[in-house]
Amino acid sequence: PSFIIITVISYILGLFMEARAVQYAFWGIRGGVLALLIKALVSMYKQCPKTVIAYILAAAALLVSTFTNVNVLFIILGCAIIGLASFLLAGRKGEKQ
């Protein structure tokens, strides 16, 4: 059902995209989306461990997603794998002590 709704809405919006009011509405929506992204970033920063690995991983993900055509899903999957490996390695170091 959601696919059908989105398809219908995109078709209707396509008919009105040349209207100046619709263009300004989307301009405003972009500002709102940016605010939501910044809020999500701050929230994730507060929850993220403050380690060198976490900072390097975040910077690498930002650079890869910004300057390459790598699919974001692969970046998320790679970050998850590296995060899990980091956790497992930290656990094993703790067992040896």
C-alpha cells in the first residue's frame, strides 16, 4: 500500500513541479530535512562510544559516502562489520588480562 501511495503522490507532484509555490515548498522541506539530519547526528554522537576507532570509522564513512559512488547500504554494512569486529577484539583482550 505505501508503494502505491508514494507512486500516486510522485505522479501528482510531477504534474505541479513547474509551479513556483511547489518549488518554494520543496525549498522549505529541504531546510526541515537538514534540521532532522543534524538532530539525528547529535543524538547518535551522544550515544556513540568516544574511541579513536569510532571517530576514524565515522570519518571514513563520511569520506566514502561523499566522494565515491559506493552504495550507502554497503557503507553501513561495512561499518557494522568493523564495529562488531572491534567489539569482539576488545572482549578478547579483556579475557586475557
